[in-house]
Amino acid sequence: MAENDDIKIEGDLATWSMRMEGALSGTYVGTFKFRCFLTPLQQIAAGKEQRELLGSSMALATEHEQFLAYALTQLRQRITLAPPFWASSNSNATLPGDLPDENIVEAVLDAAIRSEIKYKEEKKKKKEESLSVADKVISKIEADRKKEIEDALRDDKS
């Protein structure tokens, strides 16, 4: 399978389906929809929530705790539709995705980030294709215009 073939882009949303064994709690199956990018305010909201989650001693949080806070707050902003297990795994959780299986959280974040990468690559490719078509059209118009001028000059000489 080619890289990111498991992600389907439709407009500004990506769809990803998973079937994965958790490290502790069995098999997780479901389909997620992600935003393909975050707006500046969504990025700020994720960052603010991450800092709040880690508390005033953020610098004392382990690298792993910082990663989990990053993952969960990013996913809150990125996920637009999730399977039931994402919201209902822990009824006391303050964030969706509070699963006993961290490998599942990591896999979902990976898919969300890959969705953004794929979206940006597709946008870049479409832009390059459009510019190539525009360059060909401009070249054709210039060639046709040059021929018209040459023909007009020839007609004036005769």
C-alpha cells in the first residue's frame, strides 16, 4: 500500500478507518473524520488546552506526559467524527480519547497528521498542474499573437 492510501480526502476533511489491537483492552474498530488543517485560532485553542492540562508546573511534566497532552488536545481540534469508543471509554475523562491503550491514541494522531500532509501535498500538486496549464495557454496565446503580427506585417508589405 502506498503511503497514506488509507486516508481519503474530501474537501477539507479526511476519512480514516482503523482496526487495531490495543496494548491492554482488545481491538478498536471505527472510522474517524479529521480536519485537514487547523486554523490559527484552533491551533491556539489546542495549545492553550495543552498548557492547562499540564498545569502550572508544565516544565516538570515528563516528555511522555507532554506528548499525551499534545496528542489529546490536537485530536480534540482535528477530529470531527469519531467512533463511539473514542468518547465513551472513560466517563470521567475531560478529553475524548482517554483510552487505556496509548498506542491507539498515537495511531489516531498519526493518521490526523498524515491527513494534513496528504491534503497539503494534493493541494500543491493541483496548484502545480494549474500553473502548468496556465503556462501552456499563455505560450499558445503569445505564439498566436506573434503569428498574427507577422501575418499583418507581411500583408502590409505586399
